[in-house]
Amino acid sequence: MPDTAMLLAAASGQQGPGNVLRIVLVVSVVGAALLAWFLLRGYRN
């Protein structure tokens, strides 16, 4: 995970904290959608 921290630090240094927050929100929404799909997949039957 140190690589991720370095990438976030570089992104915040170049683009400002607004874009990093936007990236974190998009990743969390996509992750929540994938988690919901994975959990609800078993209830389809």
C-alpha cells in the first residue's frame, strides 16, 4: 500500500485535494456496487 499513498500524494500535489476526493468517491461507489452485486448474486435463485 505504500505505492498507493505515494500516488495519492503526487496527485494531491499536482491537482489539489478536490480531484483526489472525487477519485476516492468514485472508487468507493464502484466498490459498493460490485460488493452489492456479489452479495445479491446468491439470492437470485
